Amino acid sequence: MTTAQLVVSGMHCESCAALIKEVLAEQPGMLAARVDLANERAEVTFDDGVTDLGAVQSAITELGYGVSPAGVPPGL
């Protein structure tokens, strides 16, 4: 089990946050997902035997939002 903090850019409203949370919840191996619009953050807990952080990030970017691990500048 892995828990990761992500910075999510491009969210403009609660609907954006709700959409991201819904899509994350549908990912294989996802155990929990929280999305915080005000702080542009997401916290995900997933079974690392089923998925990985790259797949989680891809699910968010496919929606059109930017994402990077917290503490890592975008693009690195």
C-alpha cells in the first residue's frame, strides 16, 4: 500500500475536484482518494501491487489537469 501527496493544477471549482476524485476512485487498486480544491492537492492511497503513481498521475492528466508529486516542481 502506498500513500502519495500530489499537486493538481488547473482546478477551477468543486466540480473539477469532484471529477478528479471520481476518476481516481475508479482506478484499479485505488483504496482512497481525497481532493482539496483550495490547496490544489490530492492524496491517494493505492495498492502498489496493482497500480503505480505514474498510472494515477496519468488518470489526472487525461482529464486535462496538471499533476506532480508534492514537493517536486512540475516538469521534473
